[in-house]
Amino acid sequence: MSKNINRNKIETLKSILKDLHKGEPLEELKRRFKDVLESLSPFEIPLVEQELVREGVPIPEILRLCDLHVELLRDVLRSDELKGVPMGHPLNLLSEENKIIARLAEALNIYAEALSKASLGEAESYLKAISNIVTELRKFRLHYRKIQMLIFPYLERRGITAVPRVLWGREDQTITKIRELRDLVEKSLANLDNLGEYAKNIADKSRELSDLIFREEKILFPAVWTLLSEGEWAAIHEAAKDIGYLVPSDVEWTPRAKPLLPYEVDGVVTQDQIERLPQEFKFAALATLTPDAYKIKSEGDLELSTGFLNRNEVEAIFKHLPIEITYADFSDRVKFFSESVFRRGFARTKTIIGRKIEYCHPPRLEGFIKSNINEIKSGRSNYKEYWTKLGDRIIRVLIVAVKDENGRYLGTLEIAEDLTEILNNPDDAKRRIIVL
């Protein structure tokens, strides 16, 4: 941009700031400044905002432009295919989450520019503001988690694997860099000698966030809106509510189709859908398009609320858990127990099946066991915890109330977990922690 053009744009944004300060609505400003704003690319606004910072315009005032920038950005990115997305629909709510991320990313960029020119006295204030922004940004890991766990499986079912892997990689990098940014801010507050370097690092993170928003809004969201059926969106919406949306919704979207999980989808992409996909998506996704036709459910499988298992798998899974459990039904009769290949805990044999659970313990503990069971049966507690020793082993025991989806008590679960190594070598356990 030339200096003259910069000056014109700066003066335009200054006038907008004045009207924002007076409380004029964003939509009214967009209408009044339509011709000017159409020539002012949303991607240029951060550059002009940086000029405003250099001119000494107060940052709180410049931050008021973020809302206008985000609205303009949405107008540019919103494709024709997405104009029919209903309020409260998963794509609508994910896009609303992106609006907040965009606003935070832009605020991050503004403070980074201010930091690069700041005195030592100003720097501490700016770094604290950046720290607050980073704290807010870290909440949006749930935004990417919903995309990764709920939307990508439907693409993979259609044989579209490159886009999810590449985008997940970028999202993961972004989450990691936000975490690194938190550490950088703490380091910066302790050492204010390299403000220019810190500012550049922070501005880079802001651009990466903006790039990710662009890829979602311009490429991913229009593509999945074209490809996924209402039943698929119904299943996504159910699961997304369990994970949690990060924005409120005044409208509850009610699908007309029953939820359809990925393994229930045939995965065929029609020619009509291919023609309506964004060009960038076609190039990345459709080079090798082979639907995933794997049948996950086999004859004889037990259908559970979260998947399918056959008898052999159930037996093997229980054996390979690092815990041992004993389950007693509503009448306090032992109905099942597991044995772990990791380590044997309390002695139990098949002869305890049908036995009263309190009789599986020494008489001196009978009252203790019955008291704990009665407490969780009555609903006064959901579980009771105690620790004991078995030879040189340290065992944590949980007595848990098992309830159905309506909260009705079904029975009691006793869980025994050997925590000897962790308790005896806590520093070693901490050294083995990896941040995922």
C-alpha cells in the first residue's frame, strides 16, 4: 500500500472509531461506509490497525474495530453454499466460535504491534493483556476437538483422508503454539529485554490463527455442508452438545432426520456433490476417493450404547485393564469379577458368584462394607474411597454406585487399583508425563 492510500484508510477507520465510540451499531456503520469498506480488504485492516497503534490511538479504541473487521471478514468468507445454514445448526455455532477466535487473534496482533514499540512501563501492561487473551484462546481447544472428533470421521467414511489429516495437523500445531505462547508471555514478564522478538512471535501466532479460520470458513465448512446429510448433522449436534459449545444459542436446531453415525453411512460422493465442492477441497480431497466400506458390527456382537463387542473381546478387555473389579447386583450378590494380566489383587474365585458381597470380606470388615454400600445405595454418596495394603503393595479401592441412564441404582462396583509404583516413585511418574 502506498503512503497516501494508507492515510486515506487510516482516516476512514478513525471516523469509524469515533462513531463506534458514540455507540452507533455495526450494521449502520457497514451501510454508511459501504463503498469505502468494500475497497478496504478485511485482510488489510490489521495492517491499518497497526498504523493506528503507531500513531498513538489508544488500544481500547482500536480494539473496537475488531467487531467490524470480524463482520467484514465473515461477509467475505461466507460462501453461497453456507447461506442456508439454520440458526443453532452445528455449522452455525462452529462459525460463531470462529468469530470469537478471529476477534481474539486480531486483538493479539494489535497488542503485539503495541508491544514492539512499547516502553518498559507499557510493556508489562500489554503482556498482561496478551496473557488474558491467551487464557481465552486456550478454551477454544474444544472448538477444534469438535471438528476433529465429530466432522472428520464422516469425511474419512467417504474416503476423504488427506484433508482431515492436514487440517488436524494445523489445528494441533495451533493449539501447541497457544500453549507455548502462554509460556512465552510468562518468560517475557520476567525478562523485558527482547520485546521486539516477543512481539514478532506473538504476531506470527495471530496470523496462524487467522489462517486456520480462513481454511475452515472458506474450504472445510462449505465442503461438509455439501457432503453431509441432515441425519449426520443430527448425530454431530448431539455429540457436540456433550462436548460443549463455546457460544450461546438462542435457537435450538431440531433436525427432522434421525442421527446417523459414520459407520452407518455408505460413503458414496455423488457427481453433483463433487461439482458443488470448493475448488481447494476438490484438489486436496478427490485425487484418490475410495469410500470406507468396513462393517464394524459383526453377527453376535453385543450392541452397547457406545459401540459393539463380542464375548471374546469383552473377556479380553477386562483382563487387559490395569484394575480389577467386582460387581454385585441390587441384592448385593456378586455377579461378576475380573482378573487383570498386569497384577493379581485380592483373592477371588468363581465360587464367590452369587455370594453376598459382605461375606467376601473378613467378619471384622463386614460392618464397614455394608455401611459403605448402604450409603451409596441411599444416594448420600456416589462412591466411597479407601486405601489398603496387600503385602508390600498399596491398593486404592473405590466402591461405586452403578446406575442406569435414569439414575436407578443397579448394583455396586468395587474397583481395586495397584498404585504402589506411583506412590513410591512420584518423581519418576512426573518425568514420564507428556503433554498431548
